Amino acid sequence: MFYSELTGLPVYSTAEISIDRETAVCVTGHRVKSIIPYKGKAEYFGITCYATKLMLDRYIGIVMKKGYTTLLSGLAEGTDLWAAERLLYRKRFEKNRRLVGVMPFMKHYTGFKPESLELLRLAERYSDRLITTCDNVNMTYGSSHTSVTSPDLYRNRNYYLVDNSSVVIGFYCESNPYSGTAQTVRYAEKLRRPIFTFDINDVHRLLDRAGPEKIAIYNELKKLRLDVPEALH
């Protein structure tokens, strides 16, 4: 067992924790810096993020209604933390919801923006479990293998998420085949997991129909019929 440098809460190794895969869903997606604002205008960046969060929440809700109760979040900036935030909100009103935060390494938060650090603290504080997929507390991401660096840390975390989930939700901002999101989805496809994916173009189309007002976006999203993987019917 380790302890978070942000909250002091216990963080378990993967060997110490068992997850019921049959009731778990994981989320993968791009980070905040990859978000392309609506119409390419900086003033729409905030509303684009808002619409993305709502669409992500809609997918989480669909899966949870099918009997899945646990959300695994990789706790990265952007999609991972937004999903954790939405699950924590749902826990206030829905029974039997659990959040498991999965860190790629203990110092993974280095370089987070202040607002992301606050969201990470919140996610850690109210997670049902915190797990790290790296047993070396001094390890950080690096392009080569040394005693304190590894290029495999995020991949190991991503594979753990899929290995311990029965459904994957993915959000794309770009079609980069080398991104962590693409890597995670390919691995999920290999294991034949049901996969929900949406991308930034879906978010922009939602804004085309609704405009930039929050209540209009919320109402428009409720009208959307989202494709459900056959395995979830």
C-alpha cells in the first residue's frame, strides 16, 4: 500500500485489489489540451467542454442503466477526470455506484493545471478505491527504461482499465493512431469488449443544433438517440 501525495489517502497495488469486471465500465479519452473549440473559436472552448461532459455523462448513464455499477477512471486531465466527476454526482442520487481511480504511477499529476489538480483531489477523496499500476513510488514517465523512468506506464494503466472492465467508453479529439485513447480502444477491440465511442465532431454537431446556451445543449442532448453496442441490448 502507498499513500497519495495529494490527499494522503491509501493507494493500493493491483495485487491488493480485486475488481468485479462484470459490473465495471472504464472510460478513455483525450485531454483538455486536445479539445478543439466549436467553430475553432477560443471563446467557445468552455461551452465545448461543457457539451463534451454532458455527452460523456449520457453514455455513462446508458451503461449504468444496463446494470453496470462501477466506473474505472485513469485520473488523467480531461475525459478521465470529467467522467469521475460525473460519477461522483450520480452517486448522490443513484444507489450502488462506485468510483475506482487508477493511477499510472504515483507522481502522475505532475504538470496538471490548477483546476485539474482540484478535480483530481476531489476524485481521490471520494473514490471508493485508489489503485496504482506501478509499484515503484519513484517511477515517472520517460522515453527509456531506467530505474526511475518507463515509457510503458500509461499503456499498463490503460490495459488494466480494459482488463478489469466489461464495457469501454471512448472520446476522441483527433484521429491519432498512436494516442493513448486509440491504443486503449484497439486493446478493447482485441478483447471483444463492447465499446461506445464519440468524437469532437459529434460534440460540434450537437452545438450546431443547440447553439452555445447550456440549457439548450442539455435539452438537445436529451433528444439524441445514441447507438448502443449490441452486447448491451
